[in-house]
Amino acid sequence: MFKPERLVRITIQVPAQFISVATATLARFKLLHLVRIGETHLGHLGYVAETDGDLLEEFEGLFKGIKVLLEALEIRPEPVALSELIIPEKEIFKTRERLGEVTQEVESVMNDLRITREKLLEKETLRDKLDFLPPDLDLSRLLSCQFVNWMIGLVPARGLEKLQESLLEVHRAFIHIGTLGQRAVILVFGLRGDWPIFERALRGAFFEKIEIPTQVSGTAAEMMENLRSEIAELGEKKKELSRQSEIFQKKFGAELLILKEKIIQSRNILSARRHFGKIDKSYLISGWIPERLFEALKEELTKATQGQVVIEKVDPDDLREVREGIIRIPILFNNPMLISPFERLSGLYGTPRYKEVEPTIFFALSFLLMFGMMFGDVGHGAVLFFLGHLIFRRFYKYVDYGIILMECGIVSALFGFLYGSIFGLEDVIPAVWFRPMDNISYFIKVVLALGVAMVSLGVVLNLINALRLREYEGLLSTTGLAGGLFYWALVGLGVKYLITGKLVPAELTVFGWVAAVLMTIIILHRPLYLLMVKKERIGEVVKKEGFFTEIVESIVELFDGLIRYVANTISFIRVAAFALAHAALFIAVFSIADLVAHEKGGGVLYWLALAVGNVVIILLEGLVVSIQAVRLEYYEFFSKFFRGGGEKFRSFDREIGSEERRL
């Protein structure tokens, strides 16, 4: 949990006749980060395998076809687990045949349903536009006009006068029939010879023409009656076709989802072969896999290939390319279910290196703590929890965000009990800890203590990372042990002053000497390190210019680092500020609710105003608080220890997906 999953580099050599079952076995394991043979020395020698382009293209076509079918039948996509091995060369025939049978059975109904929906929408749109016509308007007489042209349509009400002015020099007639929203419904008449002028003027006035079917006869009332009859018939037809569609959905839904998953896996397997190498009649596969899965994978591959496979395992530390930094070991996070969703947020800052401390657990706990402190309310926490639960149950693509919302809701409700607040009401439940608005100075001390703890944790994690990565130069830097000791000594003096209200001169003297020693170490550590370990030699003489340049840079970094310590700690005051803003927003909401109830004279309006105000606070303040918590994580905490520059582990299917996007 505090470090990535331990990986090993594997190389697999398998005869060509077993490549399909071997690839299918790897696809079922999924936790394999493929390495492109083409990017290794074997690839430079030309030992790159080729995939069956025609077969891959056929699966691409099947995938597009099944997507259309699933959308037409309105089958909700759901994850499907396949137990059997997928071999594309065998799967193509069964999949093609079965998909063709299902398509043939449902195609006519789906096409009829689509056409019926389009016609129904068209008729309903026409009905809505003609609904305002005078019932006695004789449309057949309008359609029989020989010497004049006419149009019925919509024009912005404010542009009607301008349209009339633009047509003053021609014979025209305007009949204002009615109003639809902010637009006027007009009937325009003009001579056929002048009609091009009318068309230009109407376009300039943003006129929207209402198409009248040329086959209509009789009055507008008769036309509307015919339209309603047609709409009713189309509605009944749509219901019947929808009922048949639901039957097909139940009959083929699960089977089509399985077929889709088989097609996806077949595509992945075929695309994976672009990563493979080939020597004579054997394929080479290379990648990274969790060490705990190696024996299981070896056993499965041996069984699938009847023992005709060679698998080599190499520890990362034994690879020269890894030691020299040529190859990066991918990072596979190993967090429990309640923590892993926060990988999305911590990953936005960067990916840690293989031996770095994995920061997700620290990010998750501190983020939830700060969110709860800034957004503490029992009612709001309950709303966030149920909203997250809804996302978790209904929208499987956003399960991670649902879990985060539920956890935020729980800590928000917990701090609501500590603050004694439920939907802003502070006289319903007692405060277990304190009320923020009544104890502002105490709250500031609490968040400053939180800031000291977070910055100190960052320093400790930085020391651990320096030791793990063997970056010994940074151990005595501003963000290392020397800077940490200086910071903790300063914090100790501050705590002593806050408790007793005074400092003994001897304490200041000791601090001064300690500070001087630590500052000297911080300034000299890098130049001395370069002098002893990484010095640039001209014979045996170190360049003086480089030494004194390092001294100047160390002095600048010293003061920059010390200022950052203070700024990072003080920055956590924003936790108290946003918690107080959260409480202040409640005061504003209650004031508005009282004003509305007083002006309108109704208790219902009072509670309605409270409800609307709480919704606004949850949406607005919840977003702002989340952003501030992430900002504190990134700039005040992660900046102390996070190196980054690592490569994310891409499982077998995701690796292929990213490869296809690159191609």
C-alpha cells in the first residue's frame, strides 16, 4: 500500500503454432505490461512479428456492427467476464455467423422503429408549429395562388418592424398570426417578380420558414385533425415496435454483451502481436508482471502450450538498462478498494518512480480530513453520501467518483456532529467538539497544527525517497533532514510561545546556534558532495568556478526553502477560512429565507428558500472545497517529497487500447 506492486521482467518464447493460446492466456491474466520488441535490440535486428491485418480489420467491422445493434436495442453496456480462452482465428467464424443471425432477425423491426420515430418527431414538430394557425385559414386556397408567393414562419419579435421597413419599396402584405415565445408568427405575401427581394429580407431578419405540405387541402383545423390522427397512428405503431424491441432486448441482450466482449478480446489479442518479436518459427513476448503472479502464469502457459514454452524471469535490479535509467519500471498501484479511487486525483500530479513512496494513501486520508473540516455538516454529508451511492450503483464508469463522494459524505457528516451542524441548523444537535464561528482563533490553531503535521510528513517522506532512490545529495538539503530540523526547531519555539506567552533568552540563543549550524550545512552540503563524490576533475584539481557557483545557488535555495516552509504551513489557514465561509453561507441563506417569508408571508416559501440555498451550498461550496483540498495536497504537501517521472502500468487490454490510438 505504501509502495507499488513488486514487478519482474519476463521474456516468453513460444512456438508459432501455440501463439494464439499463449496470447489468450496472457489476455485472461491482464496484469501484464507489454514491452514492444521493436523498441529493443531484437527489434533493431528485424525480429518483429506481424499480425494478421485482414483478420483484425474484420473484427473491427464486427465491433462497429455490434455497437450499432446494442444501441438500436438500447442494451445497457455492462462488464462481462469470460472464463474460456479466446482464440481469434477460431472465434471469427462463430462470432460472424451468430451476429449475422441476430442482425437478420431484428433488423427489420429496428429499421421500422427508427423510421417511425423519425416520422413521429416530424409530425409532432409540424403540429406544434401549426397549432397557432387560425382554424378557419383555408390552406388549399393559399396553395392555389398563381400571381403571388407566400410564406408562414417565425421571426424575432424585435426584428418584425425592421423587416417591414426593408420591404417598403415593394408590394407586400404581413399578417401577424400569433406569438411563440420571443418570436412572432407571420404570414407574408408578395408578388412573384419581387420574391427574390423578399427572400433576402427574410434571411436578414432570421426568418424560420414553416413548411406546409403541398398535398394538404381544406382549413388549418382540418389539417390539424389529420395531423393528430397520423400522430396517434404512429404512436400506436411505435408502441408495438418498442414492445418487440424489448422482447429482442431480453432475448439477445446477454448474448450480445458476451459477443462484444469476445470481439474486444480478439482485437486485443491480434493487436498485441504488434508488440511481439519473431525468430524463425518462435514468437518472443516481453513485459512486466507482478512477481506474485509469475508462477501462476508460468503454470497456465505451460499447460496451454503443452510444455513447449520457455519463460525467463529477471529481477529489475539485475537489468543494466534499469540501473542506467534507460528503461523505466512501470508503476502498478496496490491500494485497497476504499483508497484506490484517489489514484485518479494523485495521478494528476504525476506518476511516482518505482522505488518512491506511493502517496495515494496519504493523499486520500489528508484529503478526506481537510474536506470534512471545511464542509462539516450532517445533512450535507448525508446528501453527498446518497449521491455517491447513486453513482456507485447506476453509473459503473464513474464508480471511483461514487466511492470518493460517499467517503466525503461520511467525513462531512462526522465533522457535522463535531461542529453540531445539520443543514446549517446549530440548535438541533450539540457540538461534540466546537462550533467554528464561535471559536475562530482556536480553529486557526488547529489548522496550523494540521499544516505543521502535513509539512513534516512531507519532509519525512522526502528522506525515505532519497534513501530508496540513493539520492544522498539531498539528505541534508532544505527539504531534507537539515531543513526539517530547522523547521521543527522553529515550530517548537512557536508552540512554546503560544503555550507560555514568552521565550527564555537561553532558548533563543540555543536556537540561534542550531539555526546557524543547520544553515551552514544546507549551504555547504552540495558543494562538498560534488567536491568529494561528483567533482569535475582536471587532473586532480576541482574547478573553483563550479564550487563557488554551487555555494551561491545553495544560499539562494536556502532562503527560498525556508520561506516555503513558512508559506506552506500558513497556507493551511485556508482550511479554517473555507470552513468559516461554509458557516457564513448558512447565515446568508437563513437571512434570505427570513426575508422571503416576511415579504411574501408564507412559511412554505421560508422552507423552499432554505432548500434552494442548501442545494446551492452543496454544489458551489462542495466544488470549491474540493479544489482547495487538492490544491493544498499538490502545492503544500506533494511538493515536499514527490519526484515523479514514473511510467504507469498498463494492463494487457489498456496497453493494446493505447497502442491502437497511437496507430
